[in-house]
Amino acid sequence: MLYDSTKPFHTYVDAKAGTVDRAIFADQAIYEMELERIFARAWNFMCHESQIPKAGDFFLSFIGEESVIATRDKKGELQVLLNSCRHRGNAVCRAEMGNARSFLCTYHGWTYGLDGQLIGVPGYKDFYHEQLDKSQWGLVKAGKVASYKGFVFATMDPEAPDLDEYLGPVGRLGLDLMAEKGDVVAVEGVQKNLIGCNWKLAVDNLYDWYHVQISHASSTMSGYSRPLVPAVVDEGAPKPPQQNQQMLHRVLLGDYGHGISGPRRSPEMREYQQLVGDKIEPLNDDRWRDEPAAKAALGEAGADTRGHPNIFPNLWVASGGTQLSLRLPRGPGQCEIWWFTLVPRDMPKETRDLRIMRANHTFGPAGMLEQDDGENWDQSTRATRGPIAQRYPLNFAMNLGLGEPTVTADGVRYIDTHINEHAQLWTYRAWAEWMDADNWADLKKSRTPTPVGAV
Ligand code: FES
Ligand code: FE
């Protein structure tokens, strides 16, 4: 079924049957509506504050396909500005990041301040006769800009709820799983590459622990993939408890489509980690979770959550809270993947180097895992286009109806189960709600609340 404007989007995602129509991965009209109804409305991740610490620092990011400048103005306030001159639309910033006093358009020379104000117009007196109202022709500014523990987000829609409300407990926990590791800073440089896939398939995959054994078999066989059971550096350390990690998963379904899904730490594993202490290989060291501040932030549901969070629509907090990945839309069949690596500021150089090396060899264009994943997403996207394939929906029914939530004392719900597809289906369900809603007021009213019963 290709896009039919008479049918609401919730008919493309059958949450009861656990199926999703292939048109949503292929259709140009649907894609264009996503840019407007999801990306132009949502809180989008811009950068980490450590990438723009001083006045004049800027980082070029995207809202959907539109280039935006995240910057700090002279007062040190965060600003997010559409990177398009108000004269003929030219980009006013071409560098990916840096420090500037102002943004000069290289076409005719209009100049904008760090807060987006139009401050300079060549020929203002002679050609415009001082009749151009500069106060009306500044760069387009984001509707709201905010930072959560150093993670900078912006929405173009002033009607959007504040960031804290947008994230809700699950979105906040997703970011806490990185932020609570200490004072983290972004490593210089962001890896960027294009994959021939629909952006939603790349998002869907971050929750997918079903594919690991098959898709990443070569990485496992080569000895590259790290086991989920913590490795120790001391041969004499006690052996970890024997567990089937595929059966030990935790899912959290959050507001507006956020989610967390993946392995959880068992009580035996938590005890084991305390027992072996410093003998744990540093990249597997989970003891930061037991520090009082982290413990309070993560709460009962987060203490043992080791899965992958996604901040809807497209920010993955990856690699056990070491990397951030954006899945940026570039057409129905193209996705630009960005990888940020973050490390605690005071991390010893040796561990920091090891972490960066792991990051570069796991994801990104040279990543062992992303090369496997990218091929699959590319083939899946190709197979959504044909008129024959279009007649047959995709299946997201694993464990459907059997995911029973537990409610914590602070009201957070989580589902402990085995490998499953709850978070993927939740994402598509939220996607349909965003696409059907006409505006923020409508979305707030019509969205499905975090489920109380079995999903
Ligand atoms: Fe920017 Fe003309 S397009 S000054
Ligand atoms: Fe993968």
C-alpha cells in the first residue's frame, strides 16, 4: 500500500497485530510529512555543551534536513539558528564547528550576530535607503533551546512542552545513563557517513538484540565483540555467574516515543561486580551506578538497565553510555549517521585512548558492527519499494501481549523479559501518533500514555 492521504497514519501501524506497513519506509510524501510533523516539531539533539563551552563557539547540526547553528552568544546563552540567510537563503556558516564573532553570509555580505540579529547589510544606506528593518530580518531562531545535564536540544516549535516534560522519566533516564558516569566531555570530531536506508530502520535497530548473534557473527568469531558478561583483567578473579543474557532483558516505554531496551544486570551480576572490584576490565566496569548520585538519578528501574535508550525521534545513547548517535533523515532511502564519543573529563589517558579506539572500530564507517548493520538496513529499505513487497507488512510481534510491566515506587514502569520487540513497536506506534496529530496540543491529547497493562 503506498501512501493514501484518506487513511490516517495509525492504519499503517497495527499495534494489536504487531505489523507495520512498508510504505512508511519508501514513500516520498510520507517522508516529507515526517520532516514537518516530527522533526520540525520535536526536541532535536544539537550537541554536547562541552563542544561549545565559550561565547562564540558554534557547532553545526541538523533539524531533519535543515542545517542549524548551535552557538553560545556573547552572554553565554545557548542559541540555535537556522543556517540560512534571510536574503537569498545561502548558508551563513560552512564550518562544522569553531568560534566566531558573527556569521557573515558569503553571497552578498549580510552579517548576523551570535544571537541571530541582522547587524550588517552592505549598501544599507545607498541601496536600501535605510528602509530595511533589520530587526525583522534576523536568522530564524529555534522556538525553544535547553540543555539537560549538558545535552543541548532545540525545537523549532514554540508550542512544544519544555524539554524536561518532553523527555519524561524514560528520556531523562536514557540520558542519565551517560551523564551520571561523571563530568563527561565530547571527544573532538564527529564521525559522519551515509547509509542507503530509511532513518526509522536505523532507529528500530538500536533496540534490536535479536540480530546480534546472526548479523554480528563474524565480529564475535573474530573475538572483537565484547561479551555482555564483564571480562576481568586478573586471571585469578572469581568466575562470573553463568547466565543466559538473552533471557535477561529490560524494556522501558516512555513519553512521546522514547524508549530503552536491552540487557539488564541481574542481582547475581551486581554482587559479582562488587566482589571482583578493580579486577573488572575498565570498559565493563559498572560500579559507577552504585555511587550515591548515580543511584539516585537512575532509580530502581535504571539501576540495572544496560539496554539502549532512544530519545525520540533519532538520538541513540549507545555503547553503554560512551557514544551518541544521530540518525538524520536524508530522503526516504538515505540516512546520515553521526557518532559522538564522550568520556569522563578526568579519565586516565590510557583508558580514554582504549575507549576511543573501541568506539572507532565498533560503529561509524570503519566500525565492525555498523558495516554489518548498514548492509541489512540497505537491503531492507530496497525491499520496501516494490509494488509486490508493498502488499505485505513487516512483523514486529515478538512477545506481543506478553510484556507485563512492573511499577516502581516513583511510578516508572519497566518490563523484564527476554529478547523482544516491544520498543520497536512502541516507536512505530508513537511515530503514527506524531504523524496523525495536527499540532502539539493535538499530540498531547491523542498520544498513547505509557502502558499500564501488558504490551
Ligand atoms: Fe546572504 Fe545575499 S544571500 S547576503
Ligand atoms: Fe547491530
